[in-house]
Amino acid sequence: MSWLGVALLLCAASPSQEGTRQAVHRAVDDLKGSTTTSANALGRLARKTAGIGGVNGVFTRYVAYGSDQLPWLRGALGGSTALAETAAQVGNADMELAILRVAGPRLQAASFGNILLAVWVDFLNLADTVLDNCPFYSVERLLVDMKRVQQLVVPSMAALASQDPERVEAAATAMPELMGQLTDEFGALRNGVRRAAEGYQRSMVAAQIVEMITMISAMKMSFSQMPPPPGASVAVGAGALVMESGGVMLGPRIVVSAEWMETVRRLVQAGVITLPVASAALRINAGRLMMAQTGGDLPKGVRDALGDGPEVRGMHETGKAGAGMAEAPRHHVLPQEYRAWFEQRGFKGPMDIDQFCVRMERAQHEAIHGGGDWRLGRTWPEEWNQNVMSELRTIESNKGRMLTPSEILGVVADEMRSYKIPMNFIPGRKG
Amino acid sequence: MSDGDAWRGNWLVRLRERVRDRGYTSVTAFAEARPTASLAELADELGQDIAGVQIHKVLVDEAERNHKMARLVRGTLVRKFRDWLPQGWPASLDPDVEGGDRFKVAAALGGWHSYSPIPYRDPVKRAGDILMANPPPPGWYPKGPDDELLRMLIPDDEA
């Protein structure tokens, strides 16, 4: 299950915080399930001494490359769980959403990473079967094939593994095109094996095995559309998608349900996922014909249904470049001079204080000082840091025991509202 | 609202204009007409480009000039109630008791402390300690700076 499932579960829940929390946990569990499926397949391949484990071990590095992705995938899911738990306890709707938005890139990275890993496992299974059953296909040629495919996979996988919001978004939006390329590679490899098999007596058995792999692969949706119907042009653009009452249609086929669209629309409007990423997911669902069309916008009706609108585009811009904020310095809302204090209270790993930064222009910091001789502090961010720390320490002393991360973020949410600093977090850097 | 609008341009001029446009002669007069609103709510009423902390800074300034600082400090706790204890003082400070909550009381009193001018921080700290050691009845909610209990805790400034 992909993040599409995450999206569905997130919004299938009632508006209550409890329901959302449970939905996030269910969604993460599902993503863990698909990671486990890939992990099991990789484990099985790693234990083989014949097939992909034979030929002097020249293919084992490809299996290892797949296994190497498992730690970050599990880490991203664990991080999402931790963030979702904190979000559920914070008791402030704006902050809850802001924390879920911090989890957004992780969930997206894990979902698209799972898809990419499943496809890589498909290639490993195909190679294993060819090595086991198809002596007529040259090992050298298969090595070259696998190296070429890996080179396609590596840049996107690395971007997803970084969990950096901007790199994840770039990789996710490029995924439909990549999936199209990988589908083509898979088809070419399969056809190569089939051609090599021609003339060999027992080739039918091998060819059948290859067909079987094709049918069970993660890409079977794409292959079910091959070959294109006689006379039909493959040049079906994204413009062929139509939003109807039952969902998004590509000809007679339902690409995604209306429920899926409604769910994603809400998440896009909440800023948990971005419109380009939602579009990429839709394109992947639409399959090979769509992926081949890298250009071509989705039709307006479909974009609108995904939540496109000036507000969402504005949100996107303020989160990224645009609105004159791209170069504005990032500031930790949890002062980094007190990093150790926050670490002691649970701000580490996915909850690291570096995750909770905001952009503020220099002029804006200085403006906070303007027009008065205050008794209350100095300038932003010094004033902010002093006030927040003084407040947190007093509250903790009143409480009589250590504050939890959600309590700390609740206090910070209240202060951000008083300072009217929008709750759009971006990751910052140590410094 | 776009990022940081409240901190663009000369917010002090903007804030005074908004208050004047609404017929008040001072920010204090505007705020006193809404004694139970939080600072953020006061700001929202004046516009998305005004921040609660800006209003508070001007309130401190005006209170200092008018020698009404103790009154402002009492009013600040009322505004913190709106943020943290909208249902009033909890049934218990023991979080394990039904209706009990220690953190929100701690947060309201901690916010009160950090929004108090430095000369008032010790009295405010003592007042908070007294409230926690001798909790007022469940549901207690001061409605303004004239609240009887608050006046005992933070008496008016000596003339």
C-alpha cells in the first residue's frame, strides 16, 4: 500500500484528533506492511546460493542495494509515528496540523520509496528467474541490464531517502516518468529473454516463468495495458483524464475513486501533501500510457478536484520559494542554544528541534524592535528565544515535572499565535 | 494571511491607527473594553497584520506612563485564562483525577509570568505559587483586572 492509502486513511477518520491519530497509525502500519513484504523478498533472495545468489556472487550487490533501503524506510515510518503521536496530544488544532505537515515529507518519502523498492524487487526476481531457468540469456547481458536499471533507480531513491522536503517533492513529482522508464526497461528485458528463448526446445517453460513474473509484479497494472490496441495511438496525454462522479476516468477505466480524490483534496488543502505530489500519485495510478506523457497538465476539472486553487498555490509558495521568503533566514522556534534541554525532553530523531524552523526576513526581525522602549526583551530572535525559554522553565517549575514534547509545542503554538508567526515549519540546520 | 505580515512596515503606527479608527483614544481603552479576550483575539479584531504581542508591548508602555501597571498585570492573567483555562480553574491540580489538570494551570501562570514586566515578575511568581498551593474553587474565572482575588494577589501600585 502506498501513501495514497495513507491519505485515504488519514481523511477517512472522523475530524476528531483521536480518529486522526488512529488513522495515521493504521496508515503507517500499512506502509510497514509493504516494507516488510519487500524485506521478506529481499531476505529470500539474499539467502539463495543459486540463481541471483550464484554466478560467483556478481549479482549480490543488487540484492544488497535493495536491503540497504530498509533502514531509512523504517526510520521514516517510525518518525511519522512519533510525529503523529505528538500531534495528537498537542491540543491545538493549528499546531496539530503543522506537526502533521512536518510528517508529510516522511510519509511521502516512505510511500514513494516503497513503490520504487517494490519495482526494484521485481527486477531482482526477474533476474533470479532468468539466472535459474534461462541459460540461453547471457549473464553478462543481464549484468549490464541490471546496472542500467539501478542507475535509473539510484538518484530518486537517494532523494527520497534524504527525507528533505524539497528533494522528496522533486523525486515524487518525477516518479511517473521514472516508472514509465522502468516499465519500459522491464518490458525490454522480458522481450529480450523471450527472443533469446526462441529456437531453444525447452524455452516455453522459461518464457512462461517470465510471463508469470510479469503478472505478479508491482508493475502489472502498467503491463495490463500493453500492447496498445491496434490502431490506437499511445500518445494519450494527461488531458484524457476526466473527473466524473465515480472518480477519475481514463476511457472506461476508473483510475482513482471519487473517495480517493476527496481525501487527497483535503490533505492538499491542509498542506500535508503538495498538489504536484498528489498529481504524481494520480499519474502513477493512471499507468503507463499516462507516465509516458511527462508534459501535459492534468485537465482543470481533475486539478480542481485535487484541491488546486489560489490558496493552495499560495501555501505552496510560502512553504518554498516565492513570496520573497526563499532566501529569508531560518530560525529555530525552539532555541538551539538550548538544544540539550530540548533533547532531554524528547526532541531528538524525527522530533529534532531542527525540524521546527520558520523563515523570517531580517527586516521583520528588526521590526519587532521598532517603536518602543520595551521592558520585555530585545530583538527577534533573541527576544523570542528569551521569552520562550523563560516561559517554558516557569511552566515546568509550576508543573513540577518535565514537560512533554506536545506540551512544549502547545506553549510554542500559543506564542506563535501571539507573535502571529504562521505555523509553517521547515527543516533548518544546526548552526 | 501571508508570512509575517504583522512584522512588515511600521506596526506601531498601524496599531495606533486601527485603534483610533475604532473610536478609542488609546490601545489600553480598546483592550479594557474587551477584558476577557486573549491577546491574539484582540489582535485578530484589529487585523491580520497586527500581533497580540505588539498590543501587549503598547499596553505595557501606556500602563507605565499612567502608573497603572499592576492593573495591566492583573488583566494579563485574565487574557491567559482565555488561552489556557477557558473553562476556568480545573477541578483538581492532579492530572490523574477526572477534570484535573496541572499543566494548563502551569501554562497559564507561566505565560502570565513571562508577559509581566520585570519589576512585577517576583510578585507574579509568588501570586502563582499561592494560587497553586491554595487553589481557588473549580471554575474560578477572573473576568477582568477588578477581580477581587486578583486585587488581593497584585494590589494597585502605590501612588
